Amino acid sequence: MNLFGLSLKNIFHKPLSTALSLILFALGVGLISILFLLSTQVQEKFDKNLAGIDLVIGAKGSPLQLILGSMYHVDSPTGNISIKEATPFLREGHPLIETAIPLSLGDSHEGYRLVGTDHKITGLYEAELAEGKLWEKTMEVTVGAAVANDLKLKIGDTFNSSHGFDINEDLVHDDAGAFEVVGILSPSGAVLDQLILTSPESVWAVHEHGGAEEEVEESDSTQAENDHGHYEEPKPLISYADKDITSILVKFNSRTNYQALNMLRGINENTDLMAASPPIEINKLYDNMGVGIDALRVLALVIVVVSGLSIFISLFSSLKERKYELALMRTMGASRTTLFLLIILEGLLLAVMGYLIGIALSHIGMEILARVMEESYRYTFSGSLFLKEELILLGGALAIGFIAAVIPAIQASKTDISTTLTEG
């Protein structure tokens, strides 16, 4: 029997001891691996959806809530702001602002959020149409790839939105007009995949019936065909001074402009609005999350070290029972180096098996967690992603296995043939 086969036989000679070592090792490796998978994918989502946005302007409240609600759509809005207040930032030709994108939030369909905005948002996230067109008239929507896939929506389908972001039949706007799907976006990996996009006028039309609805319909007449068979430009948003929106996504002309960098402070101190910087707020969130993640990583490392100690104790204690066997191997021609390598191989095999079990557990666990997070937040995560950090983790596992086996291996190589056989 070769060294590999003999090592496997020795490892499973004491199944309970081996199982304890493997479980501890797998738990430590699995916890570290799932933390890598989770933090990597969460950070990737956050970074992807920053989209170069420099400022988010909305109602007074929590800056982080404003960012999470307006950019990542995983929190409730801080409130609404009047277009009259927002006009200075929405007007074309602002000396500091390159792009200002209005958002009207508050409704959803089957858990997916309805966002009243303009076409500039697709350029912000570099989104492309898979089929159909972008929304133009009131009650037309263009849906993200994930929405279309999950709800099996196609061009021409209609639906009624619900008030709020929960799935609740009692909150459906049955008395309002139905939305019509006119376009479907290609998958982008950004937040647009999970959104239903329409015009702010559509959001107002759902919530305000009668006179307000007639006003919106009147604005749509500017989009209808005129006597010459052409479509005219829609009415500018700032002309609805008495209406509300939720927030504005702002990109500056130049991020090095001193006045632009001070716009946040000016808005917060001198207006009834609130401005928040996405990079600043997301970094704060990372800092808060980092404390918990670091604590879990420390716990995982402790478990791995304890598992390494368990391997050491298992190998060291087994030497007393195997002295006679090792002495016989020496008499049959095995060198001290062979005995040394035998024990080292056992330690490495235990580490590799624990690593493989841990990696399998982490990816299965991540897949289960991904489904829960997708249901709660509508973001797509995956347990099938493999990271380069996991290869580094394999190197660490092998190092633990080697270190745990070194002292028992040295003891095995020093086996005294004559004394052991005489005592045996």
C-alpha cells in the first residue's frame, strides 16, 4: 500500500476523532468563505450602483436612508419635496450640475418598485433596451430584466400598481388606470434590473384622480400627434410647480469644483431640503458593517486554529497506539523520512478534506442566503461564484494541516525499532 492509501486508512481508523477535526475545520473555513462571498457581492452591488452620482437631494431625514432609498431602493424614502423647491437643481443650464434626474417613489408591483423618472436614468447606468421602447406617455412603463423575468412580463402586458413596497392585495390601485409594458431593458447588473420605470406624471395619475388626473392628461396632449402628424416635446417637469417628487440624483460638471463640493453643505444649511453624498454615506455603512464582519472573521480564525489543535492532538495521541506499526514499517525498509512524510500527509489530507467540506457548505449556504436576500431586497446574489481568496484560503488550510502534523511527524520519525518491538 502506498503512503496516500495508508494515510487515508490511518485517518479513518478513528472515525469519531476524525469527524470532530473535520467538522471544526469545515466550520472555520466555511464561515470565512461565506463572508468573502457575501462581502464581495454586496460591495460589487454598492459600487456598481454608485454610477458616478455625486449628490442625492431629498427631504430632511437620515442621509443614509436617502441614499439607500433613492439609489439602491432597499429602504423607504425620507419623504417628498416640492418641484418648486427642487426647480433650481432641475433647471437646464445649472453652472455646476451636469445631470439632474428626478425620482418619484412610493408604489410597486409584486414587490418591485415603480420609479417615476426621465430617460436620463438609463444613460446613467448604461442600460440598453432588449425589446420595445422607453416609456413616453402617461401609464407606459419600461421594466428591468429581473422584473420581466420574474413576473413573466412581455410587451403589451398591463398591471395595476400597489401603494407602498409590500405585496398586499388590499393596497392595489384598482380604481386607477393600468400600466402598460412598452419596453424591457437588457440585464445590466445594476439596480435598474429590479425597477419598473415610468414618468413622474404616471405616478401622480395613480394617486390623484379627478382634476389632477385631467391635468396630467392635458400634459399628455402635448405628446399626442398634432395636425402635422408629429409628436411634440413633453411638458418640462419644472412646469408642475405644485407637484411633488421624492429625490434628485445629481452629477456635477466637475468633481474638483470648489463650489460643487460645498453644494451639499449649502443645501443642508440654507434650504428645507437635504443633500447626501453617496460615497461618504456608503463608506460609513462599510465601516459599520466592517465591525461585525471582522468579528465573524476573528471567530472563524479561532475555529480554524482550534481545529488545527484538534488535528495535532488526534495525530499525536494516535502515535502511542501506532508505535508498533511504525516500528514494523521501519524493519520492512521504511526510512525515517517515509514515516515523517506519512504523518505530514495525514495532516494535509485532514486539512484538504475539511477545506472541501467547508467550501461546499459555504456555497450551499450562500445559495440559500441569496434566495432569502433576493426575496427581501430584489438583488441577485449567487453561491456559484468562486473567488481567488478561496485559493488563498486553501493555502492557509494546508499550512494549518502541516503545522499541526509537524511535531507528531518528528516523533514518528524518531521511533526506536528495537525498544518498540521489545515492548510490543
